[in-house]
Amino acid sequence: MNGVHDLGGMHGFGPVRPETNEPVFHAAWEGRVLAMNRLMAGWKLWNIDSGRHSIERLPPPDYLGWTYYEKWLQALTNRSLAHGLITAEELASGHKAPDAPVATPPLTAGDIGTILAAKISYERAIPDQPRFAAGDAVRARNINPEGHTRLPRYVRGRTGTILRDHGAHVFPDVHAHAASEAPQTLYTVGFTARELWGEGAKEGDIVYLDLWESYLDVA
């Protein structure tokens, strides 16, 4: 979707200032938010793409003003409300309602290792042959989807070169809405910096993007 989260190539936000010796977490609550996100995924009520989409849908002032884990916490809260894991009254009070059902199956300490160690692959087998091969010139489609997409705005309509075929992978634009996996071929595409940013960009610099087949046309 076109939203404030798609910041690539935008100006006016000030310089990026890396934090020297940045800690993993700036406060203990951030670690708890990460833990809640990882563990609550064990119920499989949402997937990685719908999780990303829930962050994209945060109000623009909040998205720009909140820290990384503040966004994670609000998006997790929104998903929990949408799936009935909590109610608005429980959220306001900070306490479980006496008659609220307990989510099943319950997550126990013994489940944590299994959840964290699970290796998830989004690669799939499909009968279709790849439309492109390494060396092919392609143009990213100039689309403006209302839902989730992994095609950034700054590359739409730009010409690049196929560098690698990664095989078929789950298509996030569909997967985010839980419609289906709709797998299709995923490619690494290289775009010169000057193609993206104009003559002011450094000659020889290349931006590499992993893009799904339906994002691309023959150049």
C-alpha cells in the first residue's frame, strides 16, 4: 500500500544518526514486546505479512513519532483486538475479564524453545516456468495497491536487470490478507542508483531488490 512507512527516496526527515554502541533494547519493556510478538505468533492467527501490514496501517503521525517497539506493541494490540484475544475493556483496565475464555492451546514455558527454534520457509513448488532469466532487462510496474505490497514506490516504473532466480515463494501481497499463499517466482533485480535517483547519484552504485514476478514487465 502507499503509506508513510514507504520512506525510500523521501527527503525532509533529517539525517540518519547511528547510535554508538547501541544496545539491543533501550528499555526492558522492549524485550517483552519482542517476546510477546514471537510467542503469540505460535497461535498462527496471523502471518508475517499480515503482521507487517498491521504496522503499515498505523496512523501516519504515530508511525513517524513512535519508536520501533512502540509500533510493534500497537500493531500487536490491534491484531489481538481484531482476533478476539483481548477486548477493548480488558485493554483499558489492564486486567482479564472474569468470564473471558482462555486461548487454546495455552502457551507454556516448554513451548518457547520449539517456537523460537522453528525454521520457517516461504519457498514453494509451482508448475509455472520463470518468466525471466538472469541478464534480462525488466521494468518494475507502476502500481498503487490499496493493500500490502513489497514493491517500494521509488522503484516503480524504473528499469533494472534480473540477477538471480530464487525459485517460487509465498506472495506477500496476497498472503497479508490471508486469502492464500499464491506463490510465484522471486528474483533479485539490480537497479543503478542513477536510474532511481537521477544524475546526482553516484555512478556505479547499484540497489538490489528481491521482487516477485508479477511486479515486473519486460523492459
